[in-house]
Amino acid sequence: MKRKIPPSKIRYDKENPIISIRLSKSLKEALDDVREDKSYAMFIKELLQKEIDLKVHASGYRKGFDEAIKRFRISYPCCVCEKEIHLLPDEADTKAAIELLEGTWGHDECIGKTGRRR
């Protein structure tokens, strides 16, 4: 006669599924060397969590970097081929472009007060 499984065990198994893997003898020995006094489960959980954290961090970093590029990069078309040229803050070309604009560009309201034109 089969034993009845309690509902709490059914819920626990549903929320915490079991996985199993087979390792070669040499891989298991390497795992035993690096896991120190941790159980296999604890070591693998920590390893997985570190990997997940790295991926989440990398994804967030990339997303933030892409957003910063969109907001802060200066772009203008090439006078020959008309493809965009992108300037980044620390490049020599960026500094030269800023020097070229200094003294010639201003806020609309400031330019209107002086009577200067763009």
C-alpha cells in the first residue's frame, strides 16, 4: 500500500524542485576540493547566485551605459559621406569642437538680448 503524501510536502516540492546531475569522477573530486566544508547544495546555490548576480549587474551596467550614450554623446554628420560622427567627452575632437563653439553659441534668450545672430 502506497503512503499518502502530505499536502505540505506536495507544496514544498512544487516550490523547491529537485534537480540532479552526474559528474565525472575527476569533476566530483575537483568539486570536493573547492567546496570546503559546505554541502553540495549550499555550494552550488552560492555559485549559481554569484553567476546570476554577475549577469544582472552586467545587464544593468549595459543598460545604464547605453542610456548615458544616448543622453550625453554629441553626434554630427560627416561633411563628405553624411554618416554620423560621434564625439565622446574625453576625446581631442570633442575639445576642439567645444573650442570652436565657444564665443559663437548662446541661449536663445541671451542671443536675443544682444542682437547677435547665430
